[in-house]
Amino acid sequence: MNNKTETNDLLQQNYSRVAIFLHWLIALMVMMNIVGGLLFSCNIILFSNQMLLHKQSGVIILALVIVRIIWRLSHEYPRLTGSIPASEEVLAKFGQLLLYFLMLTVPLSGLIFVQSAGHNPTFAGYHLPILMPFLTASDVPQLELLHTSLAIFFATLILGHTIAALKHHFIDKKRVLVRILPKFLRRE
Ligand code: HEM
């Protein structure tokens, strides 16, 4: 057995259907929301409810991320250990931890920012609790800056994460990307 086959054997275990569904649903919604937010900050308005959609989907992303984290902590996930060089594994784990952190903090900072500005988005028709009632309209510029900076950092990290996944797939020929793809897209 050559080295490539051995390391690929360690990657044979696929992600579960729920994990795959949550990964790609959240990935798609996050990327759309980042594009929507960036367009808005460049004053590019494509349709009248663009900001409303951004806020509502931010709240849905937050709810989905909470479900995903609970699922992650309560289920076994495929490991990377030994399948890629140790330095890349440390980087991948640190990157994934940061992605979870930003999946929570980007929508949370947005919610706190709009609540301080006096708007409270709804979830399933219900108003959300005011997360930081001690913040006021005078804090809005700093909160907006925080939300935007975190979102830019998030977009950069997603780009790095995507490039790494494509490198493992096309250059290293590892199953890292294949094992998180929906079954109908796996050609093997
Ligand atoms: C086209 C874009 C994307 C590609 C190609 C991609 C690819 C991948 C791959 C291959 C893995 C599995 C790594 C492994 O086997 O350990 C993974 C895991 C992960 N991805 Fe992505 N991803 C993308 C977008 C995103 C986005 C937008 C986010 C954040 C919202 C994200 C968050 C994560 C997280 C947190 C994990 C770790 C899952 C876990 O094991 O807990 N990904 N991604």
C-alpha cells in the first residue's frame, strides 16, 4: 500500500448527513449574507428589502449555528489525525475553531448593533430579547465597526478555508473535501 492510499484510508469515514446538511446550508447563507452586507456598505442596493433580508437571515444563521454546535458536541465527527501533515492539521483545527467562533460572533454583533440602533429583528414572528440593553444609539458607530471588521475577518478566513479544501482535493488528492460532500456529488 503506498502512502497516498494509507492516508486516504484514514479519511474513509464521511461526515453524517446532518453535519453535511448544516455545513452547506450555513456556508451558503453566510456567504450570501457577507456579499449582501458588503454590497450595502458600498451603497449598492439591488432590491428594496436587501437590509431586511440581511438581518432576518442573520437571525436564522445564528439559530442554525447554535443547533450545529449542539450537534457537533453531542455526536462523533470524522477525525483528521494522521491523514494530513501535523502542521496542516493544527492549522485546520485552529481555523475550524475560529470559523465556529465567527459563525456566532458575526451575527451576534450584528444583532446587538441593530438593537442598539433601535431596530429589533424578529424570529418566527417573535421579537428577540434585547441582548445588551445598557448599549444606546451613541454606541452604534463602534458596534457597526466591530460587526463589519469581524465580517471581513470571517470572509478572509472562509477564503483560506476554501483554498485549503481545494488544495487537499486537487493537489494532495485527499478525501478531505469528498467526505463532506452530499452523497449525490461523491463520484468514487
Ligand atoms: C465553498 C466553500 C467551502 C468549502 C469548499 C468547504 C470545505 C470544507 C471541508 C472539506 C471540510 C472538512 C474538513 C475535514 O474533513 O476535517 C469543512 C469543514 C468545516 N467547514 Fe467548510 N467549506 C466551505 C465553506 C464554509 C463556510 C462558509 C463555513 C463557515 C460558515 C465553513 C465552516 C466549516 C467548519 C466549522 C468545518 C469543521 C466541521 C467540523 O468538523 O466541526 N465552511 N469545510
